[in-house]
Amino acid sequence: MPVLGALIIRGKSVSLYVASQSRLSTKEKKYRMSYIEENIAANEQIIKKGSIHRIIYVLPLIYLAYTAVAITSLSFWHFLGLLWLLNSFIVVKTTEFAVTNKKVIAKRGLIARKTVEVNLPKVESLSVDQSILGRLFNYGTVTIRGTGGVNADFRLIADPLALRKVVNEEYEKVEVRG
């Protein structure tokens, strides 16, 4: 059973409060749920979740290291590097990709949100593009194509071949049932 911790500050004393997931109110549970968990049907199960690869942090960190060495005093360029790193963090936290036993769901964005939900029988293709670095570090672009003109590209997805394999396996299960 997952455990949730909270920091409680009373006057000058600080204590750690640990509660089980079942003790949370429905409002608190909903707040902690991801977009995908909120929007699947009751009889739907998440088979595999995808995420953005950590390689997204490499260029902002290299940039910050370079500006720290090249420019000794804090400047606009350091601020720009921190914004780039913050943007990468937001992209990681706001991008979700999952395969359920009935559909493929993808969501990205914090304020402006783009979601794609394609039922497994309606998936025409799911392609994976990997560069040389993508093959070395196991990330790539996943493109979902569905009937009716649904097209969505998701860049820097970690372990894209495993996602494609799960989609193909679930598609075959749906075909056998249907």
C-alpha cells in the first residue's frame, strides 16, 4: 500500500505525518491522480505508462555549466539557462503517455493542453523514430496515427520500443476478443 507523507508545522516544532492512501479524502485522491488515471473508464486498466526521457535535462545543464564558467557574475544568460531547465522540468511533469487495455492515451501541456485518445481498434499505426543518440540512450519520438486523421508526435519518450510492443500486444488481444 502506498504511503504518503506530509510535513506539519506547529509553532516551532516540525513533525512528519504519514498516512496511508486509504485515509485520504476523495478530493485529496483526485488531486494526486494523473490526467490518465482520472479519465479512464472503471473497467479499464493501465498496462504501461510512458514518460519523457531524462536526456531532456542535458542541454540546459550543459548550458548552465558553460555560462557558470564563461561568465563569472550572475547575468541574464544564467537566468535564461535556469528558465530552460525549468521548462524541461515542466515538460517532464506535464507529459503523460499510457496504454490501457482499451486505448492509447497521450497528454502534454500545463496551461495549453493537447490530448490524444485513440481506441486500440482505431490505431492505424504507432511509429517510433530514434536517432543514433536515441538508440544509445533508449529514447525516441512516438507517432500515433489513428483513423479519422488523428496524428500526434511525442518527442523524447523513454523506452519507445517497449511502448510500441505493448500497443501491438493489446491490439492483438482486442482483435481476438472483437
